[in-house]
Amino acid sequence: MKAAILTDIHGNIPALQAVLNDIDQQGDIEQIFCLGDMIGIGPYSNEVIEMLYSREHMTAIAGNHEAAVLHLLQGRGPLEGHKGMKDHHEWVGGQLSQESIKRIQNLPQSIEKEVEGHHILLTHYHMNDNKLDTIDREPSGVKWDVKYKGTPYDLICFGHYHILHYFRTEQRVYMNPGALGCNDLAVARYGIVDFQKERLDLRFTAVPYDNRQYLQAYEHLNVPDKDFILKAFHGNQLEKEML
């Protein structure tokens, strides 16, 4: 059985559409696992949720941006560590339909599954054991082998860091395909896991797409923090085109 691993779509609807088209063209991918941060940063959070939930055999978990937006919608103020994005997250929350809000409210923080005899964990990020509720910011297969010692997982899929990670240790495999919706180039990334009875085969891919209208939408929609976002998460691609 093959599964597509998606993470950090961040409201980028054309990138998601490009990946879903690629998945459909593969013809043999039976499951989609989405590892959180479907919303925020990009201007089309509501549309991303609707598109994902229109797919059969799609499983999703929450990321920190879902948690941050819900925190504000529930009147609890900015989530710790996300105060600088308060205006942006309030704007994102205002775009969400009641159905989308209900869906992200029901997202679990992690999911454990067994596929073809392999035990897997789907999580957005790994918490740092040295300090409560802080993210482990230095990914390492050796470090995480200690953290997950005694667990049955053969594969741990995660996101959050926006860059690709792949660690294969004696205990298990750790994979992060990189952010689908945030990139310095016009490509959308995702991973594929082929669950075979005796082994796990992993592949990482980047699907090219036209992101010009998407990037221009930040200005048209007056997205809060748009200048910072376009620089930090999209490498100022529009400005580079004009040079």
C-alpha cells in the first residue's frame, strides 16, 4: 500500500492542487496523511481545508497554526510563541467557515496507525523533553531514538520545520517531506511511502506549479504581515522576477 505524506500546506491552494493532481496521476496511492499546518501564512486556508476534506481516504492531524488560530477564535488570546502573528491569525480565523472551524477543532495532535504490519506515528513536531511544551529544534535520528525508546514505531512522519528530513536508524525511520506550501522556488513538496510487508520504501518529490497569481494574492487580499511572509517563506520570488 502506498501513502502520500503532506505537511505544512499553509493556505497555498495552487500548490496543494498540483500535488493532488500528481497523486492522482500516480494511480496507486491509496491514502493521504496530512501532518498539520494546513492553514496560516497563505491566504487560502479555508479553500485548502475544503479541498483536503473532499478527498477520500485522507487523514489529518493538527499543527501549531491550527492551534494558534483556534486559541484566538476561542477568546483565549495568542498562543504562546505565536504572539507576533496575532493579527495574521485573526485574519485567517475570519476567513474560515464554520465547517472548517469544526474540522480543525476535531483534529488530533497525533495518530498511531498500523499499515501492512508497520507501526507508524503521525505527528506535527517532536516536543523537547528538557522543557515542557517546547519544540525540539535540532532534529536528529539519534536523539529521537532516545526519546522514542521502547515504542513500537517503525516509521515516524512529521513536519513543522519546512525543510526535508530523512533519518534511518537501527530502530526506525523518521521522515519529513518538507513544507508543501512554503518554498523559495515554485515547487510543492510531498513524500510517498510504499508499505511493503518486509520493508518501507520512501520517495520525496517536488511538483512544479505556477505560483505567480498566488503570490500576487497577498497584495490583492491585503494579507496581514504579507511583506514578511513573502520574504521569509517564499524567498521574495516576485521581486526577483522583476530584477
